Amino acid sequence: MLVLLPPSEGKATAVEGGARAALDVGALSLPGLAGAREAVLTELVELCAGDEDKAAEVLGLSPGLRGEIAKNAGLRTAGTRPAGEIYTGVLYDALGLATLPAAARRRAERSLLVFSGLWGAVRVGDPIPSYRCSMGVRLPGLGALGAYWRGAMEAHLPEVAADGPVLDLRSAAYATAWKPKGDIAARTAAVRVLQSKIVNGVEKRSVVSHFNKATKGRLVRDLLTSGATPPDVPQLVDALRVLGYAVEATPPARAGRTWSLDVVVTEV
């Protein structure tokens, strides 16, 4: 099973807890993305080493985040930590990679893939520095990163997806970088979290943001610790229900479409 995750806007600094060696792009997983990674990294570093106002505008940074520009300018020599330690925030707090049992941690390193505006996608064990560059950024030379990454992803992600189910927990911006096609689409399940409330005797459902991320983090953690290895989406749905999740599954309406999984929660 492959699990697709968004990154987090908030990131730990590499010096917290002890930094590893400086970035080595060639050492990251998915080596077929190395050329595209180098191109984005080069432009991002040059942008942030130049006109600070322009960099802030391109990256969509508020005055309070101007320090991110200097951080990006020094990416090539910055210390690194595993991506699973760099990414923080609600989803990753709920996932709790650091507290997973050893076997579950090994499963996480094999099955989790974090999408990124800078790296394309990385494994949670890949050593990266802290950075600021969302998939929604439009770099002056490369253009919109979601569109830029699409070609490289289409060339290399099918091999990573192999022949098992793909659980897609990405937000909309990161989903633009790779859209599963053909056979992969038929075994991909896109998840959304809905809160159910009874209002005047009628059920009302709504999408929640903060708790959407927390629920997704807990869901992935529970799958990893359970050791479940479902061979297809229907059995993945069964595994989630056994773990206590209320899941409503909608099969693909036609070829090229993915499954839709609604995880319904009453408490957030």
C-alpha cells in the first residue's frame, strides 16, 4: 500500500535535536526526480538570495515570515533531518512517527510518500533541510510548481505505486502534482473527513479543516500499527472499519476515476 500525504507549512528546524549532514539531492528516494529537484532548488535559492521583496511576493510570505527567505537562500549548506521529523503540524502530530513501534515505523518508511513543492515527493526517512515553498508557488522561471512537477511524477510515480492500493490523503494543491491514471486510478482511494451533526433532528455534514488533518493522521497511524496489508481498496475499507472508522466508499464512476472514501466523524 502506498499512502500519499501533504507536507506541513510549519517545519522543524534542522538544528533541533541535532542536525545531520548538509543536503545531498542525489541521496533522496525516487532518484528519477533528481533533475527536477535540482531545477526547483536552484531557482528557489537564487530567488531568495536576491531581492527579498520579490522573494516574499513569490512565496506569499507575510512580514512575520521574512526569516524564511534567508533559510531558503542557505538550503544547499543547511543541516538536514529525516523528512518525518521536519514536517510538523496537526496531521504529523496525530501520526506521531517518533512514537510508532519499530515494525510500524519500518512500514511508514516504505509506504508513506510526502508531496512537496520543492522536492516533488519524499519518503519520511529522506534527509532534508527545513524550507518554505508550497506547491501553490509560481516561480518566475519554472512557473506553477503543481504543473511543473506533473511530468516528472507521471514518469516515475507509477513504478512507486506498484500494484497495491493507493490511499490519497493530499490536499487539493498537492493533488495537482500527480493524478493517478488507468489501473492506478482504479485502485486509488481519495479520502475526505466529514463531521456529522444532528441539527433539528436532521443530519448535517460538513468538511472540517483542523480536525480533518488530525483524523487523517490518526487513521494512518492506526493502519501502520495494525500491520494491515490490504491488497485492494475494498479490503482497505474493511480494514479501516475494523479499526473503528465509519467509512462510506464510492467506487469509480468510470475508467480513469478513483474511489472516494468519506470518513464520517461525530466528535472532533
